[in-house]
Amino acid sequence: MDRSLPMLIAQAVSCSSSDPEAEFAGDLQVRVTTFPQTQLVIYPELHLNPVTDTAGMEAAAQAIPGPRSDLLCDLAARLNVWLLPGTVYERASDGRIHNTAMVISPEGEIVARYRKCFPWRPWESSAPGSSFVVFEVPKFGCVGLSICYDTWFPEVARHLAWMGAEVILQPSLTPTADRTQELVLARAAAITNQVFIVNVNAAAPCATGRSIVIDPEGNVLLLAGEAPASLTQVLDLSAVARVRRFGTAGLNRPWSQMHDGDPLLPMPLYGGEIDPSRWHPRAMRDGEQDVDPSRSGSDSDGHGRRPRDQRAEGALHGS
């Protein structure tokens, strides 16, 4: 089955008008009209709310759903695209303000909402989120969400991949000298988790650009400059299963590392442990991807696939 996902990465300057929603709607209309085969559009972090001070956050924050999200849902439905409009300030029911990425389907429905778990402290004062988020794009695959400074914490990408993500979308807003390090971290996340990474940064002059798309072996498919640009890329998500089956560079299969009967590995930092029976990502647990094509035995169904692990599945749904 063809699982090619045509996407448009909007490396754009953050909205600066007094009506950012109208400015955004016009910009999105032009981009989708110019590239009509686009099925998924991604904008940078805080594209609609480019402020980080407390007063600016308070003024920009809205509930989700709310007037802003309703407008964005109507826009996605009218243009018939999957839309990640960067991130916005969300006012939660308890009054706290989160830096939130929401994904809207071509039907105009919010299908995923992720609150940034690792705000860039001390410079960001938004409240941290408390859960990781993946969602399904029918006919294409599973997508995970991460925001900017999250990439400095490898636990985020590892858990998203374990939850089933085949591509991780990372809207960012980096105007600082550490963009070079972010690009290294993005490649490392792709390599160690064998997933696609799409990291979209805002353009100069409000940020340093250099948006990047990386395949599951760490190869750079696209690296932009600093100027505003509409960047197109088609991801074949079936590559994830191939790389995990045969290994990065035909060698390394980290998701097949753990075997039944291996000892528990204590992780004192987290007050927990790595349980080999829970190690494999969702597609492997569900038998959709091979755990190790070279192995056969009591833990295999004869095709190198592992039977569905009920404990791992329970852990997934409890995440």
C-alpha cells in the first residue's frame, strides 16, 4: 500500500499584524493554492502568537476549542488539508497557559492537542504539559508531536516512537545560536528511534530558519536556509518498517534489542525500569512490523513477528 504523505513546511516569519488569524488565513490560502497536492501543512511554533512575556501570553491565550481554533478548523476544512498551524497559547480550565500544538483534519476536526512538556526555562513561562501525543492520519500512518525545546529531552521522541509514531512533527521558534545543536539533536532522534523527523523553524528575521526533514536512518532529506520559504517533501512512511526490519545502514535494529527473558534494567533516574517485554514500539507489538526477521522460536509466530503483548498494549493505552 502506498503510504506517501505530501507535506508543505511553511518556514515563515511569525504573524505580526493586528489580525493574525486573517494574516494566517491569507498566507495558508496562497501556499495551498500554489502547491495543490499538499495534504499536510506545518507552521512554526507560536506562529500566531509570537510573544513570550507573561502579559503577551495572557492577552493571546484562548481556550481550545474557542474562537481561534474554530476559525482554524473552518480554514482546514475549506482547504481540505491536515493542518498544524504551529502552536498557540491555550488557556486551560484551571487557568494555566500552555504552549499547545493542535492538529486539525480536512474535515475541520481537532484530532490531536499536545501541550509542550519542556518549556525553555527560564525564558518561557508557559505551564508544562504532562503527556505525550500521537494521532493517526488514515491511509498514511501514525504521527507524533513535539515542540522545539522538547528535542533536548530524548525521552520525548523515544516515547512517541514507542507509542507508534512513524514521523514526529516539531514546530520550533529558535532565534538563538543553538540552532546548530538542535539540528544535531533532530538527526539523533531520527537515528536512535528510526522515525522521520520534521522540524520547522520560523524564518529570519524573527528566527534562524534552517528547517529540516530527516529520514529514519538519519539522512537529511531537506535543509532550508534562513529566509522565508515554502518547502515541499513527500514522506514514504513505509520506510520506517523497512529500516526497523533490516536495520539502519542494514545493521542496527535498536527496537529489536530486547528479548523475552532478558533481565529488567533499573532506571534510577526515573524510579522505574526497562522491561524487555514492553520495549517494542506499537506496530511491532501488534505484529505489523517484524521484531527481528533473523529470529524464530517460542516468542515468534513463525514469520519473525512477536505475538501481541497485552501488558505493553495496556501500558500504551495508559499513557
